[in-house]
Amino acid sequence: MKTKRTLDIIVAGEVNPDLILREVPPLELEKELYAKDMDLLLGGSSSITVFNLARMGARAGFVGVVGDDFFGRFCAERLKWAGVDLKHLRWTKTVRTGLTVWMTRGDRRAGVTYAGTLAMLRAADVPSEYLQRARHLHVGAYFFLSSLHKGAPALFRRARSLGLTTSLDCNYDPTEKWDSGIRRVLKETDVFFPNEDEAQRLTGQRNAHAAAEELRKLARIVVVKRGAKGALVSSEERTFAVPAVRVRAVETTGAGDSFNAGFLAKFVRGASLDECAEAGVESGARAVTKVGGTAAFE
């Protein structure tokens, strides 16, 4: 009996809160300093993407790992509030939920992350019966997900064999090796979402166009996110640029993840690549008008 596709998309990846301390003076050891303001928000590349997808009306599910603690419950409550299906959110009592602390001063920021549960997602956490309920699988923050690396190519092949399309975002590689088996995953990927710096580091190319063409030898569609310069889309048929939307930026956390959400919200509904890319640029621009990656979509 054929399983009914009750979800548009499953996002698998990392989830954590972002603690944002604003207008922090220069740090000095052995001194207690004061920030002018703070926010505790849902963070994590993958969880920002799925939150915003759900708020855009997509039927979305999330697979990830959180600790059985305050921060884990905070993340789950935010995702549930957005309408995200959490049937396969895995809870653990042995590791605490990851956390990123951002410190800002003017338009500059620095972050410190406690990894905790961030890297614990495994391919086995995404069961086939759950995939059969969806039309698309997206994995975010690939380089952070060290426990997924070995099984990721097989996971993507399994998803495709069940009739799903696939997409991947890599985020910056903290090891700076730019490998971790990602090329094997890209061969099973329909849409790849690197930003311009990531695309160039992955390929050794010096500009976005050359990097996109190189990556297109692996993934079916490559979407290079270029911030204030918009985006570059490369497919078998053509390569084209989409200009940025001009807005007053308040804070840039989650802009790329929100781009993914806008693009995929259209992609899973069968829209053209032009429409998908334009929606991605608009969503990325919308995200930076508020503090945090999800506030503009609440």
C-alpha cells in the first residue's frame, strides 16, 4: 500500500538556541562586563530553515537531537509553535543541548559555540517510513554533523529511491579541510546551497561563477548565496543571477538559512528555478530586518 505524502519536506540537521548579547564592550579576562541587551532565540542552520518553512505554509518535519534539558525543551517548543512535526526529534539524557553565544558591537559580531548535541544526528535517525511521508529531504550544516558523514550518501540515495528530491547546505567547515565526504553526498543531491565563500573554498575557484560550474559537475542544481549581491543559480539548462532585495539590515543571523527556506518552499510546489531563487532572495532579505533567524517570520 502506497504511503500518503503528508509532509512537503523533512529537514534533518542540528538545533540549538542562540543567546545574543548586544553591544558588548571589548572582553577582558577576570572582568565582568555588561551587554546593553540580550535575546534568547531559536538558532541552528537546519532548525531556522525548518521553522521558517513551516511559517511559510510548508508541511515540514524535523529530525535532529536535543538534550533532555531546558535548552532542548526551548527548541522543541519553538519548533512546535511554528507547526513543525517533531515525531522523530531524538532526546538524550547523556549530552546537553548545544548553545551558541553571539556577542555584537555595532555591525560586528563574534560567536562561541558549545557543540553538545549538535553533531549527534545519524543517518539511522531518519527512518524510511518517515521519508515515505515526504516529497523532499533537506540536510543543513553538513560540516557540523560529523556523526552523519559516513551515512549521508546512503541516506540521500535512500531518499531518492523513495521518490524524494534532496538538498544540502554545508555551512563553514570548522576543520577547514573542506572534505568530510561531501562530494559523495553531492552526487546524490538535487539542490546545493553554499554561500560564495564556501563554494570557492570547496572548489579552489576564485569567483562564484567558476565555483558554481565546478560544483555543478556533482549536484544537479547549485545555488550560490551571495548576500548583498543576491544569488547565482546554475543548472544543466543555464546559469543566471538574481539581484538582492534592498532592505535595512538589523542583524544577519540566519539570512542564508532563510534563503534556503524561501527557495525550498517554492521548489517543493514545483515552481520554476527563477521563482524559487527570487523567493529565496526575498526570504533572506526579510530575515535580516529582525534580530535572529526566525523573528521576521513569526
